[in-house]
Amino acid sequence: MDRHPPKPPPRGLILLGIGLLGLLAAFLLGLRPAGLVPNAGGLRLARDFFSAATEPAFSWESAHLAAHTTPFLADLAHAALRTLIFAAAAMSLSVLAGLPLGILASETWWRRSSFKNSRMTAAARGLQAAVRIGIALMRSVHELIWAVILLAAVGLNTFGAVLAIAVPYSGTLAKVFSEMLDEAPRHSAKALEGIGVRPLSVFLFGLVPRALPDLVAYTAYRFECAVRSAAVLGFFGYPTLGYHLTLSFGDGRFRETWTTIYLLLGLILFLEWWSTAIRRRLVS
Amino acid sequence: MNSPPVPPLQDEGHPDEPSRRLLWISGLGAFGLVAFAWMSGEINIGGFFGADRARNLERFLTEDAIPFPLRESGFTWSGLWTWVGGQWNAAGAEATMTTLWIAVASMALAGAGALLVAPWVARTISTQEPFLQSGPIGIGWIWASRIARLICILARALPEYILAFLWVAVLPGSAWPAVLALAMHNGGILGRLFGETLENLERRPLQALRTLGGSRGQITALAAVPVALPRFLLYFFYRFETCVREATVLGMLGIVSLGYQIQDARSRHAYDDMLLLVGFGVMLVLLADLTSHGVRIWLRREAPR
């Protein structure tokens, strides 16, 4: 049709556009380089905070706290464990919800299933579109906003924290799962279809196994993100690492803040190493 | 090794046996952790579905969440519309636009930072004999590359929200904390992705330029980066989506974006306003999704693999 290759998008222009939009945004937000220089109070706080970085606390910094509560490290370890617990519970719900939603949102499912005549296909299209819209809505509300909504609707409850993470994560998993199912290699499915295997079995045994390594690797990566989210939920009163972080920082117990930061950092770096190792073994 | 008559279906006895051990351990560990999580007693499911929570939920859905002007007069489309318009003009429009501009500013900054870091991350460039496959790497270059990678990892490790929380304390009263936090996190992610893209570029053309006497900087800026640019932009717009979502939330730390207004409405117990503001956020995120999806399709049309 077109003998000339299509004109490539003007990438230089896109780059220029991004730069100009960035400058416009900075102008509209009133961002000035001078705003990057902290005032006296900010400077003092920054100095105090960063000088505490080299000596993280191993016990409560205030005698008042030490007299009444569990040892600092035990308390912090408990918070870290809760962070992992919330993340793991949320991820398990997300996989349970995200997998069926992802299958329903994929093209392959509807193509491989028995919806062959055109009238049913229209219904299938409608259902698929409905699922996709639902997924987009779940995803487009941030987990912290879900947390705020759930706090308003039912009050502070740990299962609410799990749900707050699980709802948007289910949406994200569903979206990515559906894309992975659609992009999985087709050879096995075609071979099975060729020898007359039922469509459902073709999907389950020909297609899903080919996409499985990608699905698992992505789930491992999302677990790492869920740990971050669970930690941040602490800012809203849930007993995770973020709770320690905001309380100790607010009270100026910076050495405790640093211990919390180092622990969270260690947790996340370990999980990152782990999810990368899994990905490398699963996805060539 | 002779090729076996029948290729084995599973790679039993494959040289990388220990790698499968990690998968087994991870699988068992994951199941163990999930089982432990639900049985630890830390997650109070019973409480969530208890009677008083159910009452809270009922009141929330049947009273609090109903737009205020419609609670007494009953539902009318015009009433709903006036309310939505009023909220949009009062705080919604400004907060929504602030959210968008925060995302744009921080992504521009993140992109610029990533462009600067990426050549240092790429081990084909950050070496004594750039773009050539042979020759010593040079201890200085090894460390340059390692440090660049470490910077990327550390920049993205902490959640944006925590970074912004710390920045707010040092630089209160402007949008800088949100922009810096988002730029750091996304810059770290993009820096590594950009670096890996540069590293995986087709090497021979760059080698040719090198043997013709091009300098490291010349080849990087004028050949490697332009060739990698389509891929860079794909990654950039992929992160832009996430960044808009994240920008709504950072307002809860006191930067006047949507999150701030949402938090404000919650503290006034104006849950109807709160949900509407969440709706504005959904609209913005969906628009950003569509935009970046469209741009990515457009880029991919021509982007060479």
C-alpha cells in the first residue's frame, strides 16, 4: 500500500515537548530554584536528621518510652513482620481476584472459548469491556486513597488495610495478566486445537502454562511493591513500619527513624534481589 | 556433547540445578508466608464484618456518601450537576491541575536525571574502551558503573510517600517535596532501565564509530542515545501513568493536590465531597492512562526493537 516507509514520529519534538511542559509545570507550581534552599529551621532539622544517620538507635531514645513498653528492636521487628503479613495477605487476595479477572479481560479467553457464533461474541465483547472498565476503576484509585475511603466507611481495622492494598493490586495484576496471556506463545494451543481438544482445555493446558513464568515473575515483583505500600499504610495508623517512622520523626527521635529506614531499606533491597533472581530463572 | 535422540521435555539434570532450588524455596516460602499471615491473628477479619462496622458502613453508604444537597430534597440530575460543578470550581479543578502539573514536572526532572545517569550505568559505555568488546575495563570505570547503579537502586528503594514526608520537613510550603520525591523514585527506575537499554543496543554500528575515532561522549550523545530514544520514551510514558496516580496521594502530606483536598474533606466528615474528589482523581488517572497508552502505540509503530 505505502511504498514509502511511514514517517517515524518526531522523537526530538516529543523530547522538546516534555522539556517545555516540565518548565511550564514548574512555572505554574511556583517552583523556583530558590525554593530548594531550606530556611534556618529546615536546615537545622536536616542537619540533626542526617547526623543521626550514622548512629541508628538500638533501644528507645526516650526514657519515658523505655520504661513502659517492649524493647525497641522487638517492637520494630514486630512492625516489620506486620508489614510483611499485610503485604502477603493482600497479595494472596490480589492473585485470587486478579487471575480470573485477568482471564476475563484477555482476548484469548474469549477467542478460545465456545463463544463462536456472532451473537454470543457481541455479548462476550460486552462482558470483556465491562471487566476491563472495572479493572481500570480498581487500579485508578491509589491504595492509600482506598485506605482513606475504608477508614471513613468502616473505621480502623487491619483487614481494611489488607483490602486497601488488595483492591488496586487486583486491578493491576488483572490488567498485566491479561496482557501476558494475550502475548504468550501460541504453538502449544494451536497444536492442541488441531487434535480436537476442547477450547477450555486448550486454554488451560495450552496457553496458561506458557504464560505462567511471566505471571509468577510479575507477581513476585508486585509483592515487593505491596511491602512498600504496607509500610506506607503505617502513616494512617496501621501498625506497620511507616507508623514507627512517622511517630519517631515527629518526636525528633531521629536515630529511631534511621533504624526504621534501614530496616525497610534492607527488606526492600532483599525482596528486589529476590524478585530479580526469580525473574532471571523464569523468564529468559 | 552429542545431541540426544529425543530432546528431554524437562531440563532435568540441567547445569543450573541450584536455580530451580531457589524457585522451590520461594514457592514454599510464599505459601508459608501467606498461610502464616492469615493465621497470625494480626488480620482481624471478624472485626471487619462485625455489627458496629456494618452499621458504620450502612450509614456511610446511605447517608454520608450521598451528595449533601440531595439528602433532603431528593435526587435530581440538576441538583447533582450543580453540586459537582460547585465542587469542581471550589477546590476540585485547582487540585486536579496541581496534581497533573506535579506529575509532569517530576517526570521531566526524572527523565533528565535518568538521561544523565544512564551512560554511567551502561557497562558498554562505562569502561576503558567504550563500545569495543575487548580491552580492560579499568578499575575506575568498574566503580563508576557500580556507584551509578547503587544510586539508582537507593533512589527508588524507598516509597515516594516516605521520601516526600522527609522532604516536607526540610522544605515546607512549596510543591518541591512532592516533585523531588517523585523525581527521585522515578529517576532511579528510569536510570536503570535507560542504562540497560543503552547496554543492549546493537553494538557493531557503535563500534564502527569508535574505530573511526569518535569520542565516548560524541558516540553516546549523537549515536547511542538517539537510537535508544524510542525505547526511552516507551519507558517514560509507562512511568508517567503511575506517577499521576502517585501524585494524587502525596497531597496528603500538605501539598495542595487532590490528596490534600481528600484528606481535608475527610477531616470535615464531608464524605460526599471526599468521594467526589476521589472521582476527579480517577478521571485524571484514566485520562493520563489513555494519553500515555496512545503515545506508546504511536511510538511503537516505528520503534525498532
